[in-house]
Amino acid sequence: MGKGSFKYHVIIFILLAGACIAPDAFAEWVSMPSGVTDNLKSVWGSASNDVFAVGSNGVILHYDGATWTKMGTATTANLEAISGSAANNIVAAGITGTFLRYKGTGWLSTGSS
């Protein structure tokens, strides 16, 4: 489970293997298919239509306000956390020392054990 902070409101996403749960216009919670069977561990977003989730086997998903899309990475390490300061400055990390950075165009490895 993780939190994504947004400029005007906070949306809490509950991440489950194969699905993401998100509020539907703050009225009710609806299940959303993530498109993956990997366990998702953390979520971060710069806006309600720019949300990222990370999990096992190096999976990183991006939510554009309508659907989750799997992003390509150069790792299969389990990713445990994601955070950023802007839509083009995001870091994902794993407990094995894996660090990935996103600067708006793709995920690059910045180190691993």
C-alpha cells in the first residue's frame, strides 16, 4: 500500500497483485486491472493523471488517468519504493540496492548491488 500526493487533493491507492483500487471521482472505490500479476509495493504521482507504481520483478506501471501501462526497465530486481519531486524527476528503489531514475523519457539504472 502507498500514497500519492497531488496538488489539490490526496488519492490513496490500494495495490494488489493484478489490480489497483482507486477512488472513482471520490464517490466510491472501483477495481482497476493493472495488466500485471506482479505484486505492487509502492505508488507515487505528480498529478491524478500521472501516477507510477512499482513492484516485484522490476515492474513499473504508469497511470495516465484512464489506464495502467507497463513501462520498460533494465532490471528484474524487486522494487519496493518510488518517490519524486516532479513528473520528470522520479526515483525507484529496491532492497537489494537497485536504484532507477526517471527524467521524463525512460527509466535508467543508477546503481545496483
